[in-house]
Amino acid sequence: MAVTTFQDLPLADRDREWDGAAAEKRVRSWAGAEDEPNEKYRDAHVWYDADSKENFTAYKLLICDVIDGNLKAVPRGVMAAGNVMQGSRGGVDLPEHDIDRVRSHLAKYYAKMGEDAPWERD
């Protein structure tokens, strides 16, 4: 089990729509990961199961998309992941010891957007 390294990726425009399924396809193509995940593919996610890293199903919390040929963090993708961490859509099944690190990773992107993460708000 592992939290990906924070990449400090550039942010997409705030008003960019988030379509996780479409972003997933573009990220796979961009990363050259059509057959199996690789490190570039991993960087688009916040968490993955290191014991099953050869399976696409091991990757969770996609927050990036490929825009003009570059990987960017999408604010609405970050917010969707933040909401999932707060229990939206049934939450996410992660090891307890990774939850704080995932929240920390996401909070860095919230800060980059000029916001507090949901779990940091009063």
C-alpha cells in the first residue's frame, strides 16, 4: 500500500469539467500504459496498492488529466477525491495508516488552489 509522491503538478483551469473515466483513458494513453500501469500512470493518482501495482484496479483517487499533452491536476478532480475522503460516494477503502498521508497530499493541491481541504475547515 502506498501514497504516491506529491508531484506539485500544474493546475488545470478551475472551471474545467471533471470526467474521471475520460481522464483515465487520456492518462493511460499519455503514460504509454495501455497494457499495464507504469510510473507515469501512477503519478496521476494519489494512492495505489504497491503489492498489485501491475493491475489498473490497484490505483485509486485519480486527480489528473492530460491537457495539451501535459499532465495536470484538475481542481474538480482534486475536490472529487477530497469529497470521497470525506465519505462521498461511499468513501474509499484505504488502509487506516495511509489516510492521513492521502489527506496531506490532497491538502497540498487545495492550498495551491487557495483553499483549505474539507477536513481542515472549521
